[in-house]
Amino acid sequence: MTRTDTFLARVAGWMLALLWVLPLLYAIWAAFHAPEFEAKFDLTAPLTLHNFSRAWEQAPFARYFLNTILLVTMILSVQLVLCTLAAFAFARLEFPGKNAAFALVLVQLMVTPDILLVENYKTIRALGLVDTIVAIGLPYFASGFAIFLLRQTFMTIPRELDEAARVEGCTLLGLLWRVYVPLGKPAMLAFGLVSVSHHWNNFLWPLIITNSVETRPLTVGLSLFSTTDSGTDWALIMAATLMTSAPLLLGFLLFQRQFVQSFMRAGIK
Amino acid sequence: MTLRQHFLATAALFALATPAFAIDLEFYFPVAVGGKAAETVQALTDNYMKAHPDVKISAIYTGSYVDTTAKAITAARGGNPPELIIAGAADMFAFIDEELVVAFDDLVSEADKAAWLGGFFPAFMANSQADGKTWGIPFQRSTPVLYWNKDAFKAAGLDPEKGPANWAEMVEMGKKLTVKDAGGAVKQYGVQIPSSGFPSWLWSGIVAGAGGKMANAAGNETYFNSPEAIAALEAIVALSKTDGVMAPGILEWGSTPKAFFEGQAAMIWTTTGNLTNVRTNAPFPFGVGFLPGLKQNGAPTGGGNFYLMKGNNEAELKAAVDFVKWATSPEQAANWTIATGYVAPRADVWETPVMKDYVAGFPQAAVARDQLQYAIAELTVFEGPKVTQIINSALEAAITGQKSPKEALDAAQADADAILKAYR
């Protein structure tokens, strides 16, 4: 690559990054200034935290935070256990109907969850779980994406390691725990990020299956600010949005290097 | 008193004092205005339960109108319908078509039919009744009005106490109100009629003002390419194209009040749902008037109705009706209107002392009510969301200049016909 090429690539990179970060910068601007400055960019404008306190008072956000954290932790831990076991079976064990079963898992990737709203509702209702946090997570526990991703990762692990462990007398579960899980960590981390951010932001299904403050996640609380009939209060919305997405943003910034590396290794782009 | 009598008396007293919770109701409600609307609904149900200890109502906040409809349909299909919901009045035919709702008529007494159902403003009932039955009870209803900036009127040499009486006057005033800086860039436009998201709502106000209508009462035929409809769209396109009194392109609905407060537009069209917002935030005195019409006064109605959902037993539905009756009673409806800015849906509400005081101190609030006699129903047809999407895209195409108004509306009418044929 010549010098100009590098330079151009760098400029393009900066432009893209700027374009991407603009909405976030605007959110920060609007959230920390009084509503008069929503569209007036005056650097000397007084900063304020008032929007945050206004937003915090409109809904029981503390409870919503707790619910969302419980929700994403529960979903991710169940997904990791279930999907690691399934992926290991698909990658390394032989059993009748293996290919058909794996094809079924792949079919799950093709179906958008919204089509299943009514069927999922019926199932949850039959189980008597309407309006619980478990109900929000249940349809996502056996994630086709996670099974597929982990199976592909496990397939790339050299047979020699597997055989060496077996020769040493390792049980099947021990083999999974000592060989496959450590080597599959980057893929798990990458999937964890996708899963957590997806369920942190999920709105429609939680709204439909829950009814009370005790079970509803942050996104449902945020929807209080979609006031189409009375004009949009950008300062308030931006404060609420920043407040609810802050933990994710901070988490990403802190572990940015690990995330980027694991994405490269796991091949999710 | 013998011991036995004493025992019986105590038992009776105990039975009376303990809330039995004989009836458990679920009530889904959307919120589309800022402030404390959700808390006001909660307070409404709490007060009702205090007065009626045998009924328990869970008021469940369900997001926007669209989200509420999605949740109610999913719950009904999943075999667990709520008893009562508030959803868009324009969704009436969709609910009838999907067989999700029960009419109010069979659940109210003959006396109530006349006194209660008959007491709502006819403009609101236009899309609450069909086939001779009442499917919705008006509650959070609105209608668009024109707001004008009195300071800007003064600065332009206009009478600040008088808004435009008709379309021609609005254009003429708009020209005086459009202010350019030395470089020729516009600092203040005369008028802003927002066109993002759901332009068909405000457009139907212009159609009504031209003497036209959106659709027939049976909800199976639209009049998108009627001469009135075409004239209405040509008028709105001309505002920025030839009259030069409105900013070109698609104008955001959500930021229109902001543009008004900041002096970017001297007159705006928006819902009465904004009244409280404008009253609190406008840094200048403002006037509220009827939508100026091309030929006559005219406006659409909008907002949400109470619906009863199928799949519940009669006792539950009757209890729900009782709550709706209470919520629309003069005293409760007056509180609701003052808290949110929605138009109180019955004449008797406006007769209450609270409401009279409110109007006396804030006469702008009565404009929406007075405009109702000229109002038509917003687009309320079978397959409502689809047909609305068709007309909204057509309007956007004409406003951005991709199609001529006639072309766009002819195509929209043909598409709507193709969908609605099945319902004729």
C-alpha cells in the first residue's frame, strides 16, 4: 500500500467513525443541557443533570434496572450451559438423527422471533408463567445461533487434543470442561456480547408477556417517553436513553480489546 | 341480643367490610402524551377501586397505540384477553374484522343507551359506531388546531388576536410572517404543517375543509382521489413550492412544537394534545384557532377509545362497562382533560364547575370542542394500517415532489380499492 492509500484509508476510517458516533454525541449533548439548547449548539451553554432526575422520576427505573440485569444474566448463563452441551454433541458425538436434529436447529436461525409471538404466548400461558422474568427469557434459552457458532468452533479444535485427553482417562464431560470450553472461550465471549446487548434492548416480547413493574425490563420503561401526541422532549428522551444504555456502553469500553479480539477469532463480523 | 343474633350480625358486618375481589379486570392502556398521563390513569383506577371494593382493576401500561394493539391481539389469540383496552379509534374495523371486540350496546340498559351512549359528541362517535352498534367509547380523543405566535403577528403588523379564518388568509398572513435575513435565508417561516410519520391525519383536515371525506361510514371505500382530496394535497404542496410560506420537504411531527417555541415557524398545525405542552413552554403569548379551510371549517378527530375484548364472561364485561361509565362521567373526565389536554368527549363534562373554571382561565382549551361540529372521522377503514400506509406514502411522494398530487392520489386510490374490494 502506498502512502496516499494509507492516508485515504485513515481519513475514511475517521469519517465513518465520526458518522457512527454522531448520534451518541448528540444524545450526550441533549441529555446534559436544558431543553432550550436541543438545537442550539452553544459551547458555553450551562450543563445540567436535571433531565436525568426528571427521567428517573417518570418510571421505577431502579426496579427496571434490576429486572433487566436479572434477565440478561439468566438468559446468558442458561444459554451458555445448554448450547455448549448441544454444540459439543453435534460436533463430536455420533448419534442417530444427528444431521436431522442439527438441520432443525439451523431452521431456528431462519425464523424471525416475531412470527412466533402468539405461539410463544400460548406456551408460556400453558406453563402458567405469564408475567414472570423467566417467561421473557424462556423462548431464547436454546439459541440456534449459539449452538451453530459453538459447534463450528468446536469442530476446529484438533482431534489430537481430544484423543490425548481420552487416552489420559478423561470422561466425556471432563473432556468438554477441560479441552473444549477453554478453547471455545473467544466464541462464547463474542456470543455473550451479542446475547446481552440483544436482550438488554429487546422490547416487543417483554412488553407482551409482562404486566407489572416487578417483571418489566428497562425498555418498557423507556417507552413511556414516546409521546407522539404531545411533541418529543428530546432532552428527556436522550437522558433516559443514556441512563439505560450506560452500563452496556461502559462495559464495552472497558472490555473493548477482549471483545474485538474474540470477534476476530470467532469470525462474527 | 342473643348470642346467635350477635354472631350473625358480626358475620354480616365482616362480610360487608372485607373486599371480596369478586371480579378481577385487566385493563391495557397506551400513553401518547408527556407528563404524568400514565400516573393519571393509575390514579383513576385506584379511585374507582376505593369506591368499588368488589372489583380489582390491574391497569397495565402498554406503550404506544401500535404496541397496545399488538399486545392485546397476542393475548387474545393466546387465550388470555384483557377485559378492557384503550386503542386507536381508527382501529375499530380491524378489531371487528378480527372478531376481537364486543359491542357496548348489549351490556348497557336502555336508559343508559340514551343518556350515556347518546351523550358523546357525534364527531367522536363517527368512528366509534358501525353497523348500528357502539364498539368504542371515546376517552383520550384529540383533534388538530392551529397555534399562532402573537408576538410574531405583532412584529409583522398583523392583529395578534386574530388567527387566519381560512386557507387564503393563512397563506396571505404567512407571506407577511415569513422573515428572511440579509443573505436571503429564511429565519422564520409563516406556517408549519408537519408531514412525517402520519401526514394523512393533518391532510384529512384540509380535505374536510375542502368539503371532502376520507372514507365511507361502512369503512370499505376511500375517497383518496376525489376533487377535494386532490385540491387539499395541491394546497399543501403549494405552501412551500409557490407560496414560499413553509419550509420544503418532510417536516418532523415531533419537533414542530419546538420550531414554534424557537420562532422558526409563526403558525403551526398540531394536535390539541399539545395544548399543555405549548402552554408551559412557549416563551410568548399564543392563540389557538380552527384549522383554516379551503372552503369551510373542517378537521379530523384522532386518539383512543375504550374497547371491550371478546373471550370474557358477561359479569366481567359488565364490570368493565361500569368502570368506563365512571371514567367518562363528568367529574372524572374533567380531571383527565385538564391533566392531559385531551378533548373531553361529552357536552356534560364541559358543564362541570371545574371545567368551566379551566376554560375561563384558559379559553384556548375550548377551541377544540367548538371545532368538533365541523370534524370528520380520521381514516377509519378495514385493513386500516395497510390503507393508512398507502396514503401516507402517496402524500410523502407528492410533498417531496416525486409525483404530482393527482398521480400520487390516483395510485393510492387504486391500491386502496384493491385491498377494500374484499369488504364490499
